[in-house]
Amino acid sequence: MNKVTIRDVAEAARVSQSTVSNYFHKPRKLSDATRERIRQAVETLGFVPNDAARMLRTGASPVIGYVAFELASATTPEIATAIEQRVSAEGMYLLMANDAGSRQREREYLQLFEQQRVAGIIIAPVGEVEDELARLRRRGVASVLSARRAVSPSQASVSIDHVAGARLAVRHLVGLGRRRIGFVTSSLDLQQIADRQRGALSVIEEVPDATLELISVPERTVEAGIACANRLADRAAADRPDALFCVNDLLAIGIIQSFVAGRKIRVPEDIAVVGYDDIEFAQSTIVPLSTVRTPHAQLGAAAAQLLFDEIAALRVPAGEGGGRVTPQVEFAPELVVRDSSAGA
């Protein structure tokens, strides 16, 4: 049986071969009627496009790689959706990987994406990956760090000022008269979380009678928040914090649920609670959650746009870049005050 080619599809649909190519890679350029004729021809003939052949011919891959460190995070889907929308608008495709918090898995995915010759990579890193990204850049693979500011001035990045976000949260609690602040967090290995601790400590150091207690949890989930609240409820009232700054909203939601529904600790009268991220469910908890809002969709869209800019920059011959400065975009978070800290 002869292999079906793009020429066969073009003849069956009564269009040019370039129009068939646009059907697969830039469908928005075609009318509905043209797309339907090509779709029917593809289906009838059983045609499967060969992207490997396209890459050999044009030197361009239609695929962008995205490595997320926490696929189950409440914020990752919104970021990924924004990236996908921008990638799709370019007639390209997003290949998403989850390293599950493993530095080894992270490196393996970077190697896999290089082997697949993706056009570029967006990565929300667990470990230190800038040296590896610099190596990939020298080999023609553009990259953008997502959710972490780059250290190297040559590495493009899109991030959020988590130090400032934490300062907003803890300054708010201190301003309410709270002095025994608990910082509820998992491992500080992630730079984003370490930055939040740094921001919280910087406020505490400004207030002589304020303290910050590090309250460790194994993971950043609602279940971990419930378990944390149960441990705190078992303490004598005088030994508990009078406010909690949680490293994300899921922990804060679990804590509020346990305090109010199960352990009869009043929020915010006994313990004020502030979360981080402002996820969809933050304002619909049993006590609406005060939190630090971070722009997830804007971050994803900016990361995708910046990656396309980096891909274009790599195609400029050496010496013709005009001293281009690699962008490092940083978004400012904002405090959203609700009942969990300020009361009804």
C-alpha cells in the first residue's frame, strides 16, 4: 500500500499543499469551508502528518516543552492553560511534563526535550537548572524560567516577588495586633518558599515583641492543613500562635476547616489565618480566606510570550543582536483581606 502524502490530500481537497500545511499548523488562516474539505480528505485517505520531516525541511519544531514541579498544585492548571493558549495561537503545541519535585526527573525531562528538538522550554524548576539551560541555549534551544527569577542575566525568567508578598501578609497580621505568628510551610528547598520565609522574617525583625514560629508540614495540601490544625489545637491556648501565615491557600483552607468545624477554635478571634495564591476556593471557605493574590494566568501568558521572543532572538546571527538585554519579568502580588484575618 502506497504511503499517503500531503500532495494526495491537497489533490483530494482541491487546495494547494501549503494550504494543507496551514490546516495542521496555522488553521486560523483558513476558512471553515476549506478546513472541512481538508478534514474530510485527511479522514478518507488516513493521512498522518510527519512533523519529523517538517523539522528536517524547515529546521523548526512545532512543539514547546513545559516542565512543572507540582502538577497537582491549585495554581499550575491556570498557568499551564495560559501557556497553552498562547502556544496554540502560534499554531504550535505544548508538551507538558511533571517532575513531581524530583531534581533527577527534572534533568531527565530537559534531556528528553532536547532529544525531541523542541523549539523552546518553559520550566518551573525544583533544582538549580540555569547551567543546563545555558548549555541548551548554546545548542539552539531557548528557555524561560517560570515562577522563579533567574540568577544569570543571560537567562530569561518570569517570576513573582514572593518576598514582597510575604511582607504584605505578615505586616497585615502585625498591624492587627498579632504578635505570635506561625509560618506554616513544607520544605524550604524551593526558592519560592524560602523567599516567603525571608519576607516574613523581615517584618518580624521590625517589631520588637513579635515572633515567627516555623510550623512544618509534609506537603502543601488541605489534608496537611487539617493535620497541622489538629496538632495546634492540642496545645494549651497560651502556647498557640495568635496568627498563621500559610505558604499556600490549600493549607490555610484545611486549617480553617479543622479549627471551625472540629476543634472549636474561632477564626479570626482566636487565631487569624492568611493564605497565599488566592485560588478559586479561597473566598468560599467556611470563613472566607485572607490571602496574597498572585497573577497565575498573567505569569503563564508572559512566560509563553517571552519564550517566543527568546526563540526569535536565537535565530538572529551572532553580532547582529544589538546588545540585547535578556528580559526578567517580575510581577507584584497583592493582599486580599477577608474574614479569616479581619473578621466579618
